[in-house]
Amino acid sequence: MQGMWRELAGLVLPVDCAGCGRPRTELCARCRRALSGEGRGARRVTPRPGPAGLPRVWAGAPYADEVRAVLLAHKERGALRLARPLGAALAGAVRRVQIGGGPVGERRVGGVAPLLVPVPSARRSVAGRGHDPVRRIALAAAADLRRGGGGARVLAVLRQRRTVADQAGLSAPQRLTNMAGALEVPGGARRLLTGAPVVLVDDLVTTGATLAEAARAIAAAGGRVAGAAVVAAPHRAFERNWN
């Protein structure tokens, strides 16, 4: 219900740009460009020190300034219509994931559409926010990929098997300990992973602990992780200087 009221309010109330505050536009052209990495496209990112088991990760833009503001507006303030531009940024990262010598986001691999598997949010977080931000962005990314002629579908099969602490403020080793063994694919959902490449998706990567645990859980369930894609990552994680 919270999500429905937020969307209705967005239709009738004046809004400012979620990125820079420019009046009467939910997301201005400059901030849309920031989400696309200033037109440069997605790039490889590697958190350092990277955790064992972390797949190759691609990010759409650096996590700073307008990009940070847009992500927080969608996640914490319920600006749900931002899911579409955030999904476009995520789709750009998915398109860079490679498997079998080709981009997984732009074609079917062996006749099978790639699976976008979102990192799960804690139930209490979803209840508090009134929506699951990563799953919403993943659905928007899949729609963007299909509009571009590629096959992709979202499969939300990961779940938390135990309570984890809030990652904010934890060091990289603490995050690894916090996430170790925390995710699983329920037995009944494992068959859904058969034969399709999996791209793990999240809104943000910092230390990589969550994506590494997600990759472990998918592999344990018999899935094949092709890589990971995120909307944004810190400047320091990009393998080439962004500027």
C-alpha cells in the first residue's frame, strides 16, 4: 500500500530532481547522464581486497554525488518511478557480462534467456520501506534488455537463511563474517536455475562480500554464475580511472 500511495502522490505533486534538486523534473538530463557513467558505459570493478569467490562485477557509474542521491531516493524515500532509469543503468552493466564469448545481456545463450538474480533484502527492510528496491530495479533492467532485443528474466530465488547485521559501518572482514553462509536457494527453486546463465544484480557493491556469498549460494544450488552487475560502485573499485 505504501508503494501505491507514493506512486499516486508522484502523479499529482510537484517534484524536484532526485539527483540535483532541479525543480519540476523527477530526474533531469544531467543526472540521467550521470547514471549512464557520463555516456562512457559500464566498467569492470574490483573491490580491494576482493573476497574469495567474487565473480566479475560490472558497474554502471561511480557511487557519488547525483548517483548516490538517486539511489537513496529510490531505496529510502520510495521514489518508485526512479526504478526505470536505475534499471537502464543496471541493464548497461548486465550487457557487459560475458559468457561463451558473447555478451550475456544481448542474446540468449544456448537458446536460454539469462537469469537476473537480485540480492535479497531483509524482510524487515522490505516491510519498512514498503518495497524491495533491488528486485524493482532488476525488473526494470530486464524490461530494458528485452526492449533492446535481448532476452532476460528476473528470478528472485535467493533468500536470507539467518538474520544478518546492517552492513553499514562494518569493515571488509566484518562484512565477510556477517554474510558467510547467510544466503540460500530453497530446495524447490533449485530446478529453476538449470541450464541458464545467472547474472547476480544489486544496486551497489562496496566490499563485494554480499555478491560473493550470493555466488556461493547459487553455485551450491547447481546454478552457473556468469558474473555480476550493479548500478554503482565507489570510485576506488573501478579498474580504470573514471576521469
